[in-house]
Amino acid sequence: MTPSTTVPDAGIREPATAPANDSHGHEVRAASSIEMLGLHKRFGKTTVALDGVDLTIEAGEFFTLLGPSGCGKTTLLRILAGLEEPDAGRLKIGGHDITDTPPHKRSVNTVFQSYALFPHLSVRDNLSFGLRMRGMPADKRDAKVAQIAEFIQLGDLVERRVDQLSGGQRQRIALARALVCEPDVLLLDEPLSALDAGLRGQLQVELLRVQKRLGMTFVFVTHDQREAMVMSDRIAVLDSGIIQQVGPPRDVYERPVNAFVARFMGHDNLYPVTARAGTRVTTLLGELQCESPEQGELLLIRPETLDLLPGEQPGENRLLATVSECLYRGSHAEYRLEIGSTSLQATVNNRGKHLPSVGERVTVAVAPEDLVTLSE
């Protein structure tokens, strides 16, 4: 695959101010906002990839498109890159309509899951490829390559061939090559998914630090909920080409708007509401007091909000349960609890907490403000 290149078009965007430098002397470019207005995309007669997407990404955000395979997130990224054309709707970057602007004239670059590097070339030649295609003189190319290599901490790797490097090193090079052309927006298509867990966690932190130092607008695609919560300023959760919820990671996790978002974010404690009286709701678990009279057919109880108390301890929002399973995870323990004909998942921090055994009777306590009602 040929690496993407960026050829800025002066008609697309002119920064309002001259680029500034960070404390290390590296150039920090003015960021660009992104507006998606009623984007539709269909493949064939029956497959709807995007169904009227309206979304604004603020300048300088680390924004994540999150969802399962086939939800439309990669299609949306490809439309941003100019690799797909929407059937309807408009796209703006930095206030300028670029819906019909070809890919090579967009100030956008992409980091691919496959890296898309030239394996037979050196790191230096990979990094300078886009600059050379723009016609930049050799001395300026060398200076920019040296600057970005220092910024991404590539060390003495610049003279080595790409096929001699590890997966983590190749990912850094792919990021450096995308940044060296100074795009207004950087698109990242699941760039860490091929890495092992340890290296993936390390590069998540590095990527986030790079974005904050540059102040650039990053649009990140992933199906990994934990990755999205660690890295994002805001998250858009997609399903079947429709945005289900947009918000900061904490809001999306703690206050999902519907059952799809709740389940995708890893919540299993969802119970149909069988009766409601003001702020009190009844489910198969029993009657519980909520903080606010929100409407909704389902009650969500997040596992980490539960306290397990020894024995039977009556009181408000307390349920008697039996421990049927305990998984010790070091810093915390995960419990499966039986309450009548249904079960409940609880996650308990081990520090200073009572850790009941399988078969033990416990009281489950939950605060009214931690209960969330939502729609199916």
C-alpha cells in the first residue's frame, strides 16, 4: 500500500495566527475544527454505512469514534480522508467545505492499522517521502525529518530499514511520517490494534502526550472501550451508521443514554423496570430508590458502585444476596451474586474491604445517585 501524502491547498485553510513553538522548540500548529452535516453513505442497495451523521469535533480535541465492526466508524474516517465520497451531506474542516476536495488537497493525514510503510526503504526515506512529493528542497526535508525524529524519540533508527524494526518502532515511524507534513487533522485508523497489550498501553500514553504537545486535532477509530476512555477528550459511540451518544468518557461510561451504549461499554447489570412510583423503581432485584425521576425501561447498576456488607444489614437500597462466584484480580475482586431468580455483578476494591467467600450471604448496598434508568 502506498503511504498517504498531504499536499496543502491554500484555499482550504489558512491559520489565523503564525505557528507557535512549544517549550522544546517544536512547531505547534493552530488546530482545526471538523463539522459533519447530515452525512449519508450506502454500499449497494441494502447496506447503510452512515445514516445522517451530524457531528462537530472541536479544534485540538482527541476525539474517538467507537463502536463494533460494521458500525460505520471506518467509513466516516475514510470520508474525512477523502477516500470515500458521501452520498449526501457536507463536510467542513476549519470552517471550509471540503466535501468535494480530493484527498491530496486536504490538509489531513492518516495513520493506518497496517502502518503502510515502505519496508525496503530507510526510516529517513519513509519520513521524507511526503515532503519530497511536495517538492520541498533537500536541506529543508532533512531538517524537518530530524525535528520529527527527535520529537517522536526515534533515536538512532533513522538510517535503519523499516523491515529491521519491531512493531512498536514501526508504529512510531508511521505516526512521525503522518505528522511531518504538518496536517491540520490527523486520522488514526485503529493504529495500535496489532500490538501486544503491554506495548499497546505504552503507545497509548505516548500518542496522547504527542497530541497534547502539538495541540492538533486527532480523530481516532477503535472498537476498544478501555482504549477510548483512556485517550479521548470526547467519544462518539456508533451503531448501524447512527451516532448513539457523544460525550466525555466519564459521561458515556457512567450515564449511557440507551441499552446499546451501556452494553457496549461493558455493563451487564441491566434490569427491566416492572413498576415505578416517583423516584422508586422495581425490578427483579426488588425496589430501589433512584436520585432523580428519569424515565426509562431499564435500570443500570454499575458493578463498581456496589458495596458488599457481611451478613444481613437492612436499610435503604440494600439487597440480600448469596455469593456464587469470586474472581480475584489483585487490586480488585469480581463477584457474581444471586438475588432471588436473577444475578448481579459487583467489582470490589480490595483495599480495606470485606472480601466474602463463595456461598456467603452478603448485603449489597448502592447509593441512589449511582442508579441510572435508560431506554432500550
